[in-house]
Amino acid sequence: MTTNEEQQQAGEEQQAPTSGPGALLRQAREGRGWSQNEVARRLNLRVAVIESLDSDQYKAGVALTFLRGYVKAYARLVGVSEQQALAAFDGMAGMEQRRQDATVSMQSFSKKTRQQASDKWLKRISWLVLLGLGTSLVFWWWQNSGAGFVERGEPVPQQQIAEPVDAPEPAPLLTSPALNDAADEAVTIPAGDADLTGAPVLPEETPAAPAVVEDVTEVAPEPTPEPAPAAEPKADPQLLVLSFSDDCWIKVTDAEGRVLSEGVKKSSDRLELKGEPPFRLVLGAPQAASVEYLNQAVDLSSFRAGRVARLTVPQS
């Protein structure tokens, strides 16, 4: 949003009527002679609410639905036209809503500008990291490829031929004359195979290797252990769960003062809020809300319908 648009919107807001229903309701109340305490007692509201309605000064964080209902009940009580009071309230609420929208728009624009600047820096850093990785890969490839070449060296000498080994001389042969005169030839028998007694030499028998009998022992299979039952998940002391069956305005604050949730919640909504216990809850319609803490439901039956419920979880 530019500066000219902001000035134009500010001029429109100054020209728009700023009077709310407070003056009308206050005059009607004073005409009946009622004090603010009397009206608060009749409407079952706090005196601070009546004071804010009379002065058109509404506290931040209170839903417009509740404020509109307060104005309607106030007008009915003091005899003022409900349509007139609600029209004045809607005009004032519309102007306030436009002011809030303008503020939100300015914040969104500023946030978008900061996000774009952050994205530019992140993109530059990413490119620098990628460039560094690419340079490292090229250097690593160049170094490994250069180490793969084998330098030429002197030829490997051939293995020397082993010198021949002299074979052992054969054993001398024994010669025996033939018994028959007709035979003049001699029979030669190797000395290693002859027996001096003249008995024939028989080959030695090789004893058979004894059979080996393996002792096989059957092993019983081990029993399969049964799986252990799954452990139930532990309850998280920092978790608070809320669900709704109808429209309900809520405000949830943790022990550190942080507002975890605020506003009107619709039917079938479910919230899982995490913070530091104890939690402080404000429920506009407690009959339409369900609260769970440590996996257990919080009892809300003590709060009457139509009344704002204020409680602390866990209760001290």
C-alpha cells in the first residue's frame, strides 16, 4: 500500500461517522434513573462491560458477535430501538474492521518484502555452495585420472632358466647263465627287483583306510519368543485438546502468558495446543466445548449454559 492510499483511507475514516450506540444507550439508561450497576445486575454482566458499552470503548480480543449481543440486550432493557442501536454498532465495527484490515495489509506487505530479501540471499548462498561443490568434483576427477597413468620403466628381466640336474645312474643289472646249453643268451634282472633267495617278489598290499563314522546329534529348534505387547503412548503434559459441537468463542493462555488460541471456533473443529501448564481457558459457550488433558476429559458440567466459563487446567 502506497503513502497516497494510506492518506486517502485515513481521510475516509475521519469523514466516516465515529459515534456508536454508547451515547444512545447511556441517555436511555439515565432517563430511567438506572445506574450502571443496576443494568449490569439485570443483564447478568460485569459492570466493566456496561462501562465499555456506554463509552464505545471496546476491549481488544472480544468477539464482535458477543459485543453485538450485549448491545442488543442493553437496548431491549432500556427501551431503545434494537435496529437503531445495532446499526450504529455495525457502522462503528465496520470502521474498526477496515482499520484492522489496513494494519494487517501493511504488516503482510512488510513481511513479504523481508521474505523476498531473505530469499535473494538464500539463492545467492545456494549458488555459491553449488559452485564450490562443482569445483571440488572437477579437481578430484583431475587428480584421480592423472594417477591412473603408468610410467614407462625398464623392461622386466626374463626369468633365468634353471640349470639341468644330472639324472641318477641306473642300478646295476645281475646276470645269470642259462641252464639249457642250447640257449646262449643271458637274462638280465634289475638288482632292485631281485631276491637273493630266489623267491618271487610280491607287491605289498595297502591297508584299507578305516571308515570314519560321524556322530550326528540332533539339536532341537529353539522356541520363537513371543513379541512383547506395544507400550501405550505416554500422556504429554504440554498438550491440550479442544473439540467443539457448536460455535464457541475461546481464549487459551499458557503459564508463560502466551496466547495459544483466540477467536470463534466452528462446529466440528478440533485444536491440539502445546504450551507450558497450567492453561487458563475462557469459553464463551462451555456447553459446546470439550476439553481433554493427559488423555482424560475435563469436567465442564459445573458451568451453566449461556454463561462465560473461566477455568484452569490442570486445576490446582
